[in-house]
Amino acid sequence: MTSDTKSNQKDSEEVKTVHMVFAELDPSLEEDDYLEEPVQAVQVGPNRWRLEQNPMFTEMAVFKDTVEGKFDENGVLIVSCVAEKSGLRTIRTGVPRMFYFSDLGKAFIDRVMELGGMWDMLAWGLFVFSYPESDHGELKELLKKACEEAAALGETETRPPSQLYKENPEGGTTK
């Protein structure tokens, strides 16, 4: 699941899915051992791409960073460096499985987006979000409350997140 990246784009920028490998990995690894992942990005130069989501297999680069690299023979961008940092703070954390379906969890996600940030969630529990550093205090408290509410919801909700998502893809409670 991911937030809608295209709504944050200017009309003239084309968001593309680019398969990337982040080269901060152990240099002794063979190419076959690299973790390739599809990342939403906008090309901003011949070998430069601005990330429109948080990559999951690296902490080298985050949402809105501009990375630089070269494509290999398979069309995979081998990212060698971050050319420009976004200035956003990125947190990777676990959240209760009902986070997306709690009202405060939904409010948290909406607030991150209102601040110009981005969020991604994997397997209903690995949560990655980026936001302006100046909003850390507000978001820290809201995240804590959202996790408490989601944990309580998880005690009573019998439907799995996948079913809840089918019933209510917008998130929040499904009363």
C-alpha cells in the first residue's frame, strides 16, 4: 500500500517506476546479490532521479532526495550517491496491524501528507514516513496516540487488514 504520489506532482513532471539498486551495499557483494526494487521517481537530469516514495531496501536515500547513478544492461538504475538531500526526516518503524484502520492512524497519515511528506506501509506493520523536521513534536505525539488506538482496535477486530482494506480502502474505522 502507498499514498497517491501523482497528486503531489507538477503537471510537467512524469512519475515513472524505475527499478533501482542502491550501491551503498557491501562492495564485496556480487551483482546477483543486490536487492532490486521498483521506486517511483521523476527524471531531473541525464543520470539523476528525484524519488517520489521511500525505497524500502535502503536508508541511503529517502522521499524527495535526488539520486544519481547509471543504468546497467538490464535497465536497472545502480544508484551510486545522493546528489541532493530532501531535508525531510524519515522514520522507519513498526506499527500495530490495525494502524491504517484506526481513526487516529488515518489522521496521522493525512497530516503527514498535508505537511508535504510521504508514507508507505508494508505487510500491515512496517511503516515508513517522511516529513519536515519542524513538525516532529506534533507528529511524535500523534503517532503515539494512533498506535495506542490501533493496538486497542486490534484487540477487538476479527477481520484481517486485507479484508478491511477491501471494505474501506480509504482507511479509518469501518463502523
